[in-house]
Amino acid sequence: MKVNRDTERQFRSVASDLTTRAEEDKDMYIEGYFAVFNNATELWRGAFEEIDPSAFDKTLGNDIRALINHDTNLVLGRNKSNTLELKVDSHGLWGRIKINPNDSDAVNMYSRVKRGDVDQCSFGFNILNEETEFREDGTVKWILKEIDLHEVSVVTFPAYSDTGVQARQAEYNQHFERKREQKKNQLKERLNKCLNN
């Protein structure tokens, strides 16, 4: 189902176990998975979301930044300047950020990841296409089929944004309100048929 959320930026997080690497030429990197495929995340009890392996197919050519905690003032890298490398494999969206040794914020974040104080990440995007499965047992699952990626972040506290969860809850509530109205109308029709016979 195509969705009209082009202007609604979403954030999703993953427990990734980011790692650091320093090469002989003194280059420092933070690397790990910023998104994992086919792994259902529970938004609330009975509501799940997962990322399809094709979700990033058309978006890695975007001008994407690597940030600290989604703060656009704290840029760690950028794919257009070859300081951020992103690629998709069978597990998910993998990334490597080349740390600027002259940027104290970047060096401090590298040190925090190296010590294990920070080891998780998140990504910011818009939903372009998704599938929704409303199940008979009242549970629901959204599958992100195509997204427009804007940024990846190294984060201290990964979490789904409140706005993303609220949007999902509103969609969930609307679906079941429509189902309830349909049942109500069907009952009315049956009642009318019975009364008219």
C-alpha cells in the first residue's frame, strides 16, 4: 500500500552493538548495523513493525548524514563526502563512519563507542510504501517495503519516536473503528430484513 507520509519523518532504532576500528594510517571508524531486516519490533502489545529486505533499494543514493543522537548540528559523516559508507546485505543496513580527528565531538563519540558506553543506533526516514496485516486475533504488523532514508545516528538511548508510535496507534484505532461500524451496519441490515419478513 502506498502511503502519503512523505512529510512525516520517522525514526527507528536498533540494538546494534556498534564497534570501533582504527587502521594503521590512524583512520578511526564506527561501524555496525543501523537497521535489521525481518525482525519484528513490538511497538506495543500486539502491534509489530518490521523492515523488508528491499526497503533501502532505492534510497542509498540519497544525500545521507551520520549524526549523533539525530542532532543535525553534530554531523559525524556524509555519504556524498565518502565519510559515511552504507550498504545492504542479507542481515540489514550496514554502515561505517570515518571519524574526523579534528572534530572533538566525533572523537569523543568514537571513544564512547570504543569503551562500550554507547553501542546503539537509529535511522531517520519517510515511509513511501508499506504493507499492513490486521489479524483476526486483534494483532497487527506493519512491513516497511520502501523508505526514503535521510540519516543514520549513533544514539545514547535508542527508542521509537513518540510521533511514530502515535501515528501507528491512530491507524490501528481507525481500522478497528471502521470494522466496528461495518459490523454495526451489517447487524442493522439483518435486523431490518428480519422485521420486514
